[in-house]
Amino acid sequence: MYDPTRLAALVAVAEAGSITRAADRLGYTPPALSQQLAKLEREAGTALLVRHHRGARLTEAGEVLVARARRVLDELEQARHELARLTGLTGGALRLGTFPTAGVHLLPPALSAFRRAHPDVTLSVADYDPPTGVTAVAAGEVDLALTHTYHPAERSPVPSSVRLEPVLVEELVLVTAPGHALSSTSSRLPLAELAGQPLISMAPHHPARRDIEALLSEAGATPALLVPTPGYAVVCALVSAGLGVAVVPEMVARTASTPVGVRPLEAGRLHRTISVAYRPDESTPAADAFRALLRGAFGRAGRSPGA
């Protein structure tokens, strides 16, 4: 069985003529779309695309699959519309909350897929730094909110009316200036080897990062620069300029707007769980459909490869 999302990605590349243009159309980053296409080629057992400096073209096998995929996707689209009429998704509204990283890297492709499936639902998106998105769900300001928790960290209390459904777990990784000795290999770095390294310390008094920063300090990392608010883009820019090293979520590191070196840390010590907050007693068909879409896209608490 071929994943419809990957089939749609192949069709988009066939129509756009390049992975970059197709990724822009679908709301993905080019590396994320390339990963989806690579998985589809593994499912098919053969090459579907030939990459070249001007873009990409279909192989003979790719042309065969695209012709079939278009018919399959058309049938699925018709099925979605028919089911929407049965489940009350031909109208209404979906109010979403998100934190900045998810709003940039996770939410756009998910909303794009939701819009294709349910074009009559009115969408709105608001920014909430965790854990305020959970509070907004409890107060009825939004129907769903993407939020996150770190490990290690003290668990924040969750209102009794709200449930958290984990959708993605990503590791925290070390980022360095390009060419830094610590990022010259891809093997996992023991935290003890951070001893003496100049650390750009991010929000050490913020509940989400407090235990992370304490663990790095215990490992011997030397505070070199303090960024009091949780702003990963600024941290990565400072790292890129050679002002120190930092520990950030893998998704942030892989999509940084400034060049950085990336090194995985010892397994199991540091990670971030992204969850969707919702009210089980006041759910709507649109909210249920969007949660199901997130589960299909990422799997329940699936580990992120950085896409």
C-alpha cells in the first residue's frame, strides 16, 4: 500500500518540475519532501525520480505511478467530501493555537492537508508560548493547541478539562559554528564532553528550559552568553557567529536560517515532546479530524528525524 501523502508529493514534483517548487506548493521544506519521496521509492522498490541541476524528472516507473496516483487521489478527495457531508465538516470553524517552532515547521503542511480535505471549514491560528496554549484551550479561546514539554523538566499541571495527546518526540542536539571540532563527526556526544565549552544559555529561569540548562551546567559547560527569553532563531544566529555552542530541538537545528554544525547528544538524556491539547468533552468534528490528521502525519509520539 502506498501512502497517499507520498503519492501527492510525487504528483506535485511531476507538476512543478522540481522538489523545491513542489515543497513550496505543499508547505514542506525541501529536505522533508525529499524524505517522503525517498520512502515512496523504497515502497515502490525502484527509482521514481531523476534529480538534476535544474530540478527533477520522472523515470518510466515514476510516470506509471503518477498516472495511477492522480486517479487514486481524485477518488480519495471525492471520498473526503462525501464523508465531510456526513460528519458535519462542510462548514463550521477550527481555531488553532501554536508555538513558534510548530507554527513554522509543523502546522503549515498539516493545515494544507486539512484545507484540501475540508475546504469549507473556516480556519484561524493564534500564537501561544507553552504552556499558555493549554490555558487557552481550557478557557475555550481555541479548539486545539500545539504545545510542548521538555525532558528533563518538572511537569506543569494540566486543567482537568484538557487532555494532552503526544504527536511527536524530538531529541535535543548540539549546535555549533560551522566547522567546529565538536560537529566534525556524527557520533553521539557524551554530555561530559561539553565541559569547558562556552554555552549560550537559553532562558535558564524559564520552567521549560530550567532543568535542561541545569543539566548542561552540571556537565561543565561554561555559560558564555545568556538569552533570557526562549528565542531559538536568535540562539542559532549567535552560535553561527561563533559566540558559543547551544542545545536546541533537532527541528530547530535542521531548519536554522543561519549556518550551524549539528551533533547528536547521548541518547535518552534530552528531548522535547510536542502534543496537541484539546477538550474531550467539547470536541467538534473539525477538531477531531485535525487531531486524526496529526496522528496520521507523525504517529503517536513518533520520533522525529529532523524533518
